[in-house]
Amino acid sequence: MCGLVVHVRPDRLDAVADALGSLSGVELHARSPQGKLVITLEARTQDDVVRTMAGIGDMPGVLSTALVYQHAEADSHSPA
């Protein structure tokens, strides 16, 4: 799981929030009228996290994404 702050042009805030809500593993927790969105992202692999973050960054109106928290647990099926 990771926490992100997504900075969005204020005139695109609703559209980006809606688009984020349609992504698997993404949950919107807070938003400000100035264009800041706080989200969490859950994904199976680190590659999935990176791909999803890149997709968010490519959305029209997104100015930046900042990873502010990341937590990963060892795969219980992997050998120690």
C-alpha cells in the first residue's frame, strides 16, 4: 500500500477525482479546492504501483504525484 498526494489543476479536479475512483486499488481520502488529492493505492507488485502512478501522472490536468508513504509485506508464498 502507498499513500500519494496528487496535485491537479483546480479546473480538472472533479474529472481527475472521478478517473481515480475508477482505478482498481485506488481510494480517494481527501481533496482541496486548490487541487490537492490524497489517495491510497494498493497493488500486488511494485511494478503495478509504478505503472499505476505513471498512469495517474499522465492524466489530463495532473501536475504531479508525490509518494508520501509506502508499505509492503513479504509474500507469504515466497521462500525465506
